[in-house]
Amino acid sequence: MASVALVSVLGPDRVGLVAAIAEHLFNIGVNLRDTTFAALGSGAEFVGLCELPSGLEASDIEAGLKQLPELDGAEVRAVPYAFDPSPGPAGSVTHRITISGGDQLGLVARLAEVFKQYDANIVRLEARKLGEAEGGLYVTRFAVFIPESQASPCLATVGNTAGALGLECDVEAGAL
């Protein structure tokens, strides 16, 4: 198996940021695997698992990315990835759940505990406070793996938890 590095960039959000990172990685022969990008307020975060061509080290990637003008002021890290980059069964998505409504202190913690109770694995999580122009809602999206035998009680508990907090819950079954 090719060596794999975890590349992370945290810095100011700007147009062309993903394009600059992806182009640089492509030009040096890196293949992107699982990758996420998010604008976080006025900042942004890029995280990717990268398959490295023979002879390229994580430190080479880090040094090259730090030279990009689009990453001026960003924290850039590239380190060897010590885990299997291929997800196991609990890394697949069986359900996508969206909870929306007013901001609730501890909402993510409560729902994470529900998932844990039913042996469900959170594969992806996104939480956003929308601006007033978008209704000012707090929207949390979970992509989860729920064992088939636990799906009905888990989803019922998630729905009841959201309902008790006055929030809407939308569930979509199926692979990501």
C-alpha cells in the first residue's frame, strides 16, 4: 500500500483556497482520499488523507503548501497517517439526520450520547448557525452508521430528543 499522510490547513477563508491546495497536491502526484473542507466563520479548514507517490514524504507536502500565496497566514500540517485509510463497516453511512431549529446548548452532546447508546457511529458531523437572512436557525447534520438491529429505536430516540427540544428532525436512509 502507498504511504498516506494527513494534511490539514487552517487559515483565513478566501476564494480559490481549495483550488490552490488541490492543484498543488495534484502537481506533485498526490492522490486525495477522504477529504473535507469547511468555511468556519471567516476562517476555513481543509483536511485530507493523501496517498503519496514513491519518494515523497509528508514533510515535503507541508513545505510545498506553505509556499502557496493562498495559504499565507494559515497553519499547515502534513504528518504520516498511522491508521488504515480504508473505512471499516462502521465507517459507512446508513442514515443522514438533520436537526434544525433554535440553538440549543448541549444539542450535539445529547445526540452523540443517543448514537453511542445504540452503537451508532458518527461518520460526519456538520453544525452551523445560519445568519439572520437565512432564518437564524441552528442546523446540525449527522451522517451515521446505525446497526440495522438498532436503527428503529435509535431513530425514534433521536426524533423524540429533537421534539422535546422543539426542534425539527429529518431522516434520510441510504448510503452516502
